[in-house]
Amino acid sequence: MQAASRESYAVAAERLEAYAQAAPPPAVAATGDDLLAFAALLRRELRLRRALSDPARSGEDRAALLTNLLGGKLGDDAVGLLGTLVSGRWSVPSELLDGAERLGVAALLASADRAGDLAEVEDELFRFGQVVSGDPALASLLGDTSASAAQRAELAATLLKGKVKPVTLRLVEVALDGFGGRSFAGALTRLVELTADRRDRQVAYVTVAAPLSDEEELRLGAKLGELYGRVVTVKQTVDPAVLGGMSVQVGSDLYDGTVLRRLTDTRNALAKR
């Protein structure tokens, strides 16, 4: 987001936090569903996105338009939060859509946080991503955008219902709907990171040929925490193809010390001679 949009989102997010601190978790989750329903409407309706982010209209005018449109169709808490959102300045209409979608996810995470489920939701999202990436047929089915998000969500629900927290399942549905314009795998990864961020943690994706022991994982997390000045959660992927060593990705930073990488570098160097 550009600066003006970030500021507008921050105001709405602050109001969401105040609301979430006082409301019971199920109510906050329901508000999150309402916010995401509004984001889905914006995704379908370009003219509405433009009208609700039009800088030629005052913030009050845009908020009134939203209230007239959604009053009685969404919960009062969601309408109030969305009124704050649309009354801000948005650099481009697409960033209003991003803001609405992100606010809906933030509400779901806030509900899990209030319920004491946030760490479990983070782990469940990551583990499901691992299951999907390890099964090419399942990955193809869930990532197939020629099928509707609803159809793919039904498949995910069949696999996950009763095995994960309700917020986890809802976030998987958000990922299937292309959160932030991403692929399913990319959206799921981003949701893991947002969940960790709410816990004031950074995620390190570690790829190894054989699983790290608990002690090794803790030691690696501590070293990365010193480097980044923040608690780091280590998420392991075991891939025998890397042969040995490890690859560590933290945000955009990649540290690849795998045997496979060294062999590839050597092979490339020899090819240039």
C-alpha cells in the first residue's frame, strides 16, 4: 500500500483492536466474516470500489454511501469499521479492496487471539500447507483457479473439519479465494506470517534433509532471534533432495547452505570454463 492507504488502514485497524478487546471471540469472528463478505463484494464491483475510494467525495459522503448500501445486511460492528475504512484516503481503488480484506483477516486473528488459540492456528495453517505441498494431486486441486473457490473450500472443509480450529478453516477459505491476489500456496504462507506477526514473532522457513531435533530447532530460533531482534518461529520442511545442510528463509532474506546449492554452484562454475 502507498502511504495514504497505509494511514487509512491503520486508523481502521486501531478501531478494530479496541472493539476486539471488548467483544467476545465469536462476535469478533462473525465481524471478520462480514468484513470479508464486503471485500468479496468490492472484488466483484469495480464501480463500487471507485465510488468508495473517490477522492472527489468527502470521507463522510463515502461513509454514508456505505451505510446506505450495507445497513441491515451486515452487522452494525462491521458497518462501523467499514465506515472508518472508506472514510480514509485511498491512493487507488484496489488498495481499498486490500484494506477490507486485510481487516477481515485481522478480525479473525483477533478472535483467535482472544480465545487463546492463535499459536495453534499458526501451526495448523503451516501444517496444512505442508500436507498440500507434499501431495501434488491435492495441490493441483486446491490451486486450480478454473474451479470456484467455493468448490475448493468444500474439499478443504472435508479434509479439515473437526481437525482444526474454526478460524483456521476460515483462513484456509480466505487463502483459496486468493488473499491479496496471491496463489493459494502464497496466500497460505502470507496468512501464517500475519498470524505470527500478531504474536510479535517472525517466521523462519527452514528446509533440511533430515528433521532438526527440538534442541537444534530452539538453538537455531535463538540465533535468528538475536539477528532479527525479535522472537523467531522456526517452520521446518524436510526435503531429502537438498542432501544436507539447510536453507533458511526469513522474509525476503534467504540463507542457502544446502549441499544441493553448493553442488549446483560448483556445476555452474565448471560449465563457464
